[in-house]
Amino acid sequence: MSRLPKLLAAVAAATLLLAPPAQAQPELSTTILAPTAGAGVGVGLPLLVTGSSFSATPEAIVDTELTFDGGATWVSAEPARVLPGWRTDWQHTYTPEVAGDLTIAARAVTAAGPAAAGPAVTVHVGGETVPQPVACADRCQLSAHYAPTVDDPDTGPVEVGVRVRFDRPGVVPGAGLLRGAYRGPIAVRMWSEDGVLLAEQPWDHPGLMAEVFFTTPVPVEPGRDYVVSYYTPQGGYATTENYFTGTLVHAPFTAPHDGAHGAGVYHYGVGGGFPTDSWHDSTYWILPDFRG
């Protein structure tokens, strides 16, 4: 096996006392998209940090740096997409080893040096999630950071999906999909954490992207795992490897990493079935919806 929309709950629970950069560059800014402030994350489990850096100057962004210790040390993020001259989307996997509050800050870097750090995000390592306000009265969708996709050449019948949990009660009305080369009929499904089928919706449209709604939205409880997937009888799905390299927290969603495997899952077989296998921390570009 080989891999879209919105929101940002920005709460600066603490202000980092960072050493001033060598040169102030107010035209440069950095935004952390995940994790969401106030999230509870696991001790010793990888955490996925994602965001974007922007430049309103002729200076190109050459790096984005992250600090997890109040600015004592900085590490480089991995660029996921570079839009020359003005924007870099990035990600970094960090494993917190000590319980307590963890504050994360990021700064853009050009050839002239680092800019000031953007707004910091504080999460609770080994602690409980403090749900942040989100605008999901209509609908929210799991916000996944950009990464290049591959149309997998696999032609076997397979169910591909994503494990997900929620930080508040609500319903899942459906899911968005980015599809690969196969554009024939599929079935979108939702499962409980122990493999009970909760909903199924056939879909038959040749488009690259799909937004599929269940006939009846599925109620969900906070803290429980669910799987949202689709069955393709001829493979041909979109995928990105090394994507869910840590737990992705973007309120109200969490796509968990268990320390060995990321949130992307699959299951081979005619007719599909509850997907539990994993491959190289892949995503299959299934983006569950939520309404609270």
C-alpha cells in the first residue's frame, strides 16, 4: 500500500519568553494549524505539528523553525509545499516525553535570518483535552495539511480509511474524499472502534473529489475511536505515505497515532470490511465531517 478544509482555534494559553531574533522581520508570519491549543496529547507518543509560513517581502522563506522549550533550542520543520516567494506549508513530528503543559512556537527564516515567533500553542501532555470553540453548528471537516498525492496502481478490491476520534459529542453526517484513478462506484462506510458497521452510503460519480452524506448522520461520543472508510472494488485510490507520522489534533478531530502506526488503515478483500491494517503512516484522503 502506498497517501482538505478549514479552521483554526487559536488560544495562546501562555506567552513564550523567547530571545529576540537577530533581525526583526514583521512582514514574515507563521501560523500553527495543528495541534489545537488545549488538546490533551499522550506521553511518549508522536505528535504531528503542522502549519504555514508567509512572506510579504521579496525575501524567500528558506526554513521554518520550531521550539518546544521556550526558545532555548530550535529545530527545522519539513516543508510539505512551497509556493515560491510567499508561502511554505510544513510539518514536524515531535514526541513529548514528560507530562505537563507543552508550548510550541514557530518562526519563519529567510536569508536575512529568523523572524519573530508567531502565536504559540500550548497542549497538555498526559492531561485531558480542553475543547476549544469551533464553528461546527453547520459542519466541520477534518483539516488535513497539504502533501503530494499518488494514484496508487493497486487494482485489488480494498477498503481504505482513517481512524478518528472527537473531543465533544455530535454527529458525523458524511465525509469528503479525494479520489485516485478509479472513478467507478464505491461505498462510504463508518465503523465503531470494535468493527461494528454504523453507516453505509453508495456513491457513483466520476469526479476527482466527492462529498458523501449518510442517509442518517451517525452520533459520536468524545474519546471513542471510529473509522470512516470507503470500499473500491478496483483499487486506484489516492494516497500519501509518511503523512500521519504523529497524532493529528485539529479540533474537534483527532487522528491518533498509537506509537507504531498512524491513523490511515486498510483492508483487502472482495466487498471490503473493517480496515485495521496500516502501511507507512499513509493517508487515503478520507476527511470525516462533524456537526456539533
